[in-house]
Amino acid sequence: MTAPTGRRRAIAKALTVLLPLAPYADMEKIRADAGAVHMKTLPPGIAVWLATIAHIRHVHTDYEKLLSEGYDRDSARFFVIDQTNIVLTRWRATRLLDADDEED
């Protein structure tokens, strides 16, 4: 099920504000993930941020490789913070990932 029209617009706006130079393919995946049913109770800006970090982590960093090497999720996440922030910077994100940010 897709998000209602108002929510889709809010997600699109939050995505444009957060990631002005993200590639289209990445933005479309993040947009879809932010609009997923399990994100519907979150404000659009938070849903976009969480979807962005998850997308970058899984697609643009060594996160999956670290997991396959036996690292636990928290350790793998810690080790890819710099890689994540490099992508966010390249996309001119208005926010970067902080080691103290809490997720899940």
C-alpha cells in the first residue's frame, strides 16, 4: 500500500530539502522506503532520514560485507559512519550521521 497523497508530497519535500543532489535512482528508493507502511506513524522528515541512512548503509558502504564477516549490526554501523557521511556530503545533505544518533 502506498502513502496517501498528502504524505507523499510531504515525503517528497523532505527528501528534496535533505538531499538536494542525490541521484534520481537513490532518491526513488529512499522515497519508496520512507512511504512504506511501517514508517507511516513517523513524521515525514524522520521517515526520510531513516530511509536515507538505511539505503546508504546497505548500498553505498561496506556494511553488508562487515555483517558477512561476522560483525554485529551495531559494530558494522559504527564502522561505516564515515562512509555514510561521505555519501551524504556528496549529495549535499543538510544533516550528517552522528555516532551518538540512536536508531531502531
